[in-house]
Amino acid sequence: MDLIQSIVLGQLVAAAEAVPPNDLTNRSGTKVNSSYDTVNIDYKVITSFYGNDLATDTNPARGNDIVSFGLILQAPNNDVVIAIRGTDGIWEWVDDAEFLSVKCPFLAGAGNTEDGFTAIYNSLRITTDPASTRLAAGLANLPFNKPIGAVTICGHSLGGALATLLALDTVANTAFKPVTVYTYASPRVGNPSFADTYNQVVPNTFRIANRMDLVPKLPLPPFYEHVNTLYEILPAGKVKLEVVCEHHLTTYLFLLSSLAGKGVLPLDGGCAPA
């Protein structure tokens, strides 16, 4: 795994998370800077994208809300990045602990996937119109610079699960390939058959997980299995031992930058150990 790249991409995910979920403004044409060490890139937002939020037993109405889910960006060298945010609803999902599964909807024989993640993934669109083209199919119609460079999909928490689904769908069903994937704090997405299929189709995947983070430990095996390839980080007393602090994207960027040794990115306030 390219450690510096993981930090640069994580900052793009942070930019997606900085957009309030209920802000449906399309940020097409705006600039997002990501920099660390000698890397300093001004990305252009090609489009925002949207979908239904995570429905849970605690808050089933959440699934009717159309929210902003991420940004599709392009670098000056034409590399494309799709950055997907997480959601506070992940904690309601953890509390529900049902983790029902459905057949993978976009690739026959690819096993089963978690139903809540799959429902959100099926709702992802480049516009807020639920009748518009799905995200993966709509990529070909975006105003990218030509030729398109490398394609990377990245996401945190729920966004990591959606990044996994999007990567498999993109490689299997579009001309955008190969795809590289970086996820941060992703839960398990599907059953062993899904994980096996994914690992064959999207081998260039880096699944970053904090050993003390609860979310990557769910849903439990044997009915769910992680995709490859794990890059585990250890907080080693540098982060307050609280479930929310261990899961924050800022914690992941703090720990990754501590390993990189090129300057440490800050923790969220209140997450430093006493």
C-alpha cells in the first residue's frame, strides 16, 4: 500500500464528509485541494452524487431521505477519484444487529450482500432524481477530461462498503477499469462468495482498519467475510479508547500520518488520550 496515497485520498473522503448530508448543491467545477508531504494536488469536482440514507430499525424513515454521498473528482493529470462519505446512521446499524442479506444485484453469481448497504448502493445517482441513471452506469456520460487517467474509489465507514460495491460494479459492468480501492473503517459487505468474487475482479484493494474500531468487525463471520487486502493500524494509546473516537476518519488520518512520519494530521478534539 502507498501510505502517502492513502492519506491524500483520505483527505478527499474528508472533503466529501464535510458536505452536510442535506446540502444537495452539486459542487461541479469547484476545487478540492489534497496535500501531504511533497504531494499537493488541486482536484476539480466533476459532480456530486446522491442517494437514500441508511434506513435502520431505530430510524426507518431515514431511508426516505435523499442525501449527498460523495464527490467525483479529477486531478490535473486526469486521474479520477470517487470519494464516498460515511454516516452517523452507522451506529444505529450497529445497534440493530440484524445484518440481513440479499443477492448481489449487479453481477450474477457474486453471492450475497448486506441489505442496508445494497439498498443505498442501488439508490446512488448523479442527480437527486430517483428515476435517473444509476451511478456506475452514469460515469460514462460525465464531462471528464480525456483521456481519463487512473480510477480510484475510496470511502470511510458506510462509504467504504459503498466503495466496495461500486468498485465491483464498475469493473464488471463499465469501461472504467482497472480500479484501485482504498477504504477506511469499512464493515464487511457480503458473504464469502461475494468476497471471493470481489477479490478476483478488484485485486488492487487496500482495506485500512484500526484494530480498536468496532465497525470493521461487523457483520460477523461466517455469514459475512471481508474482502482483501487488510492494512491494519494500531492506535497504541495515541487515541482515546472510545468507540466513536476510534472510528473517526480523522483518527485514521492521524494514525496513517504518524506512520508516514512526514507530519502528523490532527485528531478530532476530545479524542486525544487523557
